[in-house]
Amino acid sequence: MRLTTPHGGQEPGRPENTLIKAAPCENTKTDHIDGGNQTMSEKTQLYVLTGFLGSGKTTILLKLIDALKGKRVGVIQNEFGKLGIDGEILRNDDIQMVEINRGSIFCSCLKLSFVQALTDMAAHHFDYLFVESSGLGDPSNVEEILAASAALCGNSYEFKGAICLVDAVNFFDQLEDLETVYRQLKHCHLAVLTKVDLVEEARLEELERKIREINPICRIDTSANGNLDLSFLNEDLMQYRWAESEDTTNSEETKPKTLFLDFEGEVSEETLKRFLARVEDHLYRAKGFFRLSGKGWNQIDLVGRKIDVKPCPAKELSQMVFISKIGPQIIREIMPAWEETVGQPMKLRN
């Protein structure tokens, strides 16, 4: 179901649509147009996926990759944790992927890595490049970063827009926690309400009203079970550009604490859920892979108070990443909760 698409034309007070332009480089390919000498660049169509932790970015990206079989598709995947959980889920032989972990690609700490990844990926001449940002990423400066990459690789990309996934279940709580959620919506061109099958129609109307307060003109679509109307691929989402580029709120100082758990044994699903229930109020997100008694290897996702468990390929050991709301104090919460619920040896590390 699609909620709304704003009418075309210039909105009052709306900035003119802009695309980043740069001189061509050796990575730019051209086709001759029949009947003349004019050339037309075959640019890689570039989309940036944003959305807070647990909103469903990786699920949607998998759907997009599947729908674009036969096309040359690249992915730049960004996670706050160094385990690369989502990278494990995305990785296959059909796509070229670069992972940038341990921070946000919009932060000064990783901005140069992002520019270099864009430059390196341009050499592959993809049809599509998807950038899946961290759920804590503030993309306010994305156009500035794309301009920097254009200075290195020329006119290789056409920025098609930022797609912000909005968790229909947890959005209002998330909006209260961090300005990041506000910024992701402010700077998007398409907002997709995910998990709409889990909420009432009145909730969807309330969500749309709130989105319109933040971004009056972006296109709004909905998604249930990761399914999405892909007609936006044939549309210029930049017509829904609302906000000018600005400084990101991502910085070394605002980067949340992340911890990593390594566990070599196995535990029951019920016990693991009891442990997570003890610490969930102090976390933005927890996710990983665990060997569960009687169920084998499973992917674990904690978003808000909801814990999802689904089978996954075998791993070398059980691992989980925790993104803390309370900084380093999260250690004091995790350690006793683990001892009292699981009671088996594990390693907790930065």
C-alpha cells in the first residue's frame, strides 16, 4: 500500500533540485545516441538507505537485490559494530560488497573511508549501487560526501535519492531518543513505513502526520514483511528534495558505546530471551548469531522489546553486538544479567 505522493512542481520555500556534477574521469562510460554525435553517460544509479536500528534496511536491501537479478549491483554496507552482522546476511557471490564498520560513514571518523569506497566501486561500472548506512547514521551531509567522491572518480554516479525506513512499531519511542531519527527523515526523498502489518490503520495515519511535520514533501510508501513497491526505481526521487545539506550530528563524541559478546557453548532460546529482557531497556539494539539448544544456529535480533529468532547458517561461535544507550555503564548491566540467567563462560570485549 502506498500512502501519499506529493504533487509535482516547485513547493513554496523548497530549494531547487540539485544533482552533483563533476568532470568525467576514466571510470565514466559513454554511449553514442543514434543520429548524432552527442554522448550520454551511463552512470551508476546510487541510492542511500537510512532508517533507525531495526527498521528493516537489510531485509529491504535483500528484496531489492533479488528484484534486480541480471543487473550489476554493488553494496556499501555500514554498521556501528565491528562484527558485520548484516554483512554476513547480505554476502553472496552475485554482488560486490564493501563493509565499513565501527562508526557512521557520515562521521568525520569514517567519511574518508566512505569516499574511498565510492571511488573504488566506481571502477566496477555497476548499474546500481546501494549504500546501507548504520541505523545511527545522520545523512545530513551525504551530498557533500558525494561531491567529494566526484572530485576523485568524476561523473560516475547519479544520486537517485535517500530512502528512509520508518519502523511503524517503534518510531515514536525512537524519535524521542535521538535527533538522528529526525535527521534521517528530514533528508530523505522516500520514506517507507515498515512492519505495517503489525500496527492498526489509525497508527499509520498518526505516523504519516508526524512524517509530514518533519518532511512535508517526501514520497511515502509502506512495507509489510519486507515487501515494497519498487516503482520508485523508475522515478526521480530527487524531485522530493526538501532539506539543504548540513553538518551531520555524527561525531566521535556522540558515537554510542558498542560491546561484543563471544560465546562457545549453546543456550536455550528461552534462557537467551530472559537474558536480553534484563538488558533491553539500556540498549538501542542487540543482534547476532547464536547456537540454541535443540534448534541449531539462529539469527537473533532485539529491537525495542521485540526479539526475533530465525535459522541461519552455522558459525564458528556465537556472537552478539550490543549498542548501548547508557555508555560504558552497559557492562554493569550485561555481566550480572548473563551470570544470573545463562551462567556459562563468555567473553565481553570492546
